Amino acid sequence: MTPDHDSSAPAAQPTVPLELVRAHLVAAAAAGLDLDALATRAGCAGVFARPDEHRIPIDAFARLIRLTWDTLGSETAGFTEQPQRTGLFAMMCHATITCPNLRRALLRAARFYALVQDEIAIELVEHGDEAQLRFAHRNRRGLDDRAFIESLMVIWVRWSSWLIQRELLPDRIEFAFAPGSYREEYARMFPCDHYFGARENCVVFPARYLDHPVTRGSAELAEFLNSAPESLMRRYIETPTLSSTVRRMLRRRDDIAGAGVEEIAALLGISAQTLRRRLREEGNGFQEIKDSVRKESAIDQLLNSARTANEIAESIGFSEPSAFHRAFRKWTGTTPGAYRDAAQRR
């Protein structure tokens, strides 16, 4: 696997690169849909014929996706051989809104999709303090399905965050393919490390999120569904949360362990008390974010350097190798050596 550490800031305007739009419409084009006609109906006529047009408004993109769903009669926009009828996602949401916590909601949602189709497999796996949401697509049509898998990941992360009213911050994203031509968008979709050429597609995040209660109700769900898919698409290009900003600042540091809340707060132009309070409001703590970044760095070095476990431990602020080994087993459910060996066998 190779890491991608693109940390570019989210776009100031709510737009999407045309390359990503085209990638989302690969299956629609293969099914014979007239993309120019769809663009006209979506309010962005001629966009595919303008070589100097690099980005389109997110609202137009959302309308294109909605029109594609309606035209093909499938919420997968043609990427599955068997159409998944419009309304399936809504029914899944209704089936999970009464779950007590995110863990039960994700398990029930994965089971729901397994019962109604067999082309998309979604699985929740827990290892120590780490949770993995895995996505597999049978791709019977043999299309370039990278954008489709990425959209599944975006939707499930954003939907999970909405359920618990907390931003679910992934530790890393692993893709079983090479990056698309819209590489700069990955940092906007997922503010974490990205690995390509992995064994499987998965979103890796702290397992503590799974215990957060589902706090939304039926009335809120109705409003949420009325604004989908626009609401889910908008979130990944809007102004980042403070939690993701702090995570990005810590990832850029050589001395992660030495970064204190007072220093980060000063760089942000706020007090340490205000920083702690605003992070709590987002459902995160400074030390939790810091520990998550240390874990990311440890995994990155294990997979992409020849450093020994002891050298890695020292680089992320562990004075005793034994303490690093205990922490790593708690994070991932295995030892640093076993983790590296497993990755090399992939």
C-alpha cells in the first residue's frame, strides 16, 4: 500500500471537480444515458462540452445524481447489475433509527442490505480500540467503480455522524485501487490518511464511536431524507470542523507527542479552554485526537519504512518500547510486528 498525505484545505466554494462528476456517471453513460441531456435538466447545460470547466456547483452535482437515480430507477446510479430501487436507503434509515447506539445501527444496516441484494457487502469489524467499516462491490458490469465505492464510504460516514450528532473522524481510509484523477478531493472527502492498493476498501475509526447513542428521531429523519443526497454530498466540502482542523495540524508536526493544547489553541487564535469546550461540543477531546494521530503515524511508519518498532515508538513520544507495544495492541488488537507481517503478506 502507498499512503496519500494530501492535506489541502477544503474548497472555499461548494463545487466538485468535473473529473469526479464524470467518474460518478460512468455507469450511467455505459447504460446509454445522454449525459448532456441530464446536465441540461440539472441546470448545468453544456458543462461536459466545455474543456475549460473544471468544477461544477455541488447542487448541480446532486441534481445530476438524483436525475440519474430516477432515470435508471436505481440508487446505485447503474453500478449494480440489479437496480436498487429509489427509497431503499430511506427504508434502511427507518430500520435503524430506533437502534440504541451506532454499533447496533451499523450492524442492522449492513444486515438490511445483505437481505435485499448481493452485489454490495458492508461489514463492521472491531479490533481492540479500532473499528473497520468494510465495503465490497462485486462489480458484475466490469466498470471503473472507484467513485462509487468512495461515495458509499462518504455516505456511511456522514450518515453515522448524523445519527449520533458527532463528527465521526476516521483514523485512515484504505482503498483496494489506485487513486482517481481527482486526487486532491480525497482530503476533502476524508480528512485523514489515505492508503491505496490495500487488500480491501475500509473506513478505519476509533471503536469508541460505536458506543455513542443514536440521538435522532423520526421527525428529524424525515427532514434528513428530504434533503438527501444533497445534504450528504455537501458535508464533505464545507468548512471543516474544529476537530478535523486540530487533527490536520497535529499530523503536520514532526513532534506529535510534544504538541500541547495551549500551543494548538494559540495557533488557532483561541484560548485552551475554548478549544477544549468546542472539541467537547463536537464529541471529541484533544487527547483523543492526539492519540489517534500518534496511532496513524505508527501505522504509517510500520507500513512504509524500515524503522524498527522501538524507533517508531520513540518517534511518536513513547519513552518505553513496552508502553508502545501495549498501546498498539490496544489500538489494533495485535502487535506492531504482527501488523507489519500481515501487511507484507497482502
